[in-house]
Amino acid sequence: MDDDVETQSGGGALEPRPDSLADSPPDFDMVAASIRADASDTETFFKVLVAKMSDALGDRVTVKRSGGLLKRDRPVTGVEMDLSNAGEGVVLVATREHNAIACTVVRRVRGIALSTKQVPMPEWIEELVSALAVEAKRSQQTWSALHGLLS
């Protein structure tokens, strides 16, 4: 069975955030708790993570699904979120491995992956939340999508 890769369209572009939004930043502890709650069930984790991060990051999210004619109906087998900016930052990858989730953090500098490390799920979620906090400071779309996760 082949895996198909799909990139989410639209969004993800960095847009300056209006200063009026700076008064009420998203509660990133709540975002982390939301993601952790979904992590107990592999199918739900991927479904919810893809939906949430596609809204926040758009085409910077790449989704892998098991092969087939109607691949959008197939289960997600992996997700990659490029949270780097101008070639610097992290790329977070989560891959389904049987009933478990393998989490990888790739650190990039000048577009080159300097380290690739498998990490436990709690550490991966913290990396994700930290990178999203930085992203939300630069992008109104990301800020709005994260705010939407909490409402």
C-alpha cells in the first residue's frame, strides 16, 4: 500500500499581526492540553491535528495518507509542519507506527537540517506550542486560528 502526500492549500503566509491583537494572546498551555487530550487515540490525534494545524499554517502542513483512489477518505499516516522562517527554525513530523505515534523534531539553520531527533510525544507537543507561539507573533492568520482552537 503506497502513501500519498497532500499539501494543504492556502494560508500559512506571514502577515503582520495588528497591534490590537497583542492584548489577548492565545493561551498556549490550553493549546498544548488540547493536543495532548487528542493524543490518546491515534486516529483522533491525526484527524484533529491536521484540521487545527491546516487552519493555522495552511500550505506549510503536509499530510500523508494511505494510498487509494479516494485518498481524502483514507486515514492519515503522518503529518509534517514546517515552522521555519527564512530557512531557520523547526520542522515537526508525526508518523503513525502501528498504534503508536513517532514524533520527530528537525532543526534547520539557513535551510539545512542540522539535527533530526526522535522525541517523546510530550516534548514534541512542547516544541509545537513553542514554535506556534513564535509564529503567532508574526502571523495574524496563525494567531486567529490558534485563538479559534480555544473557543
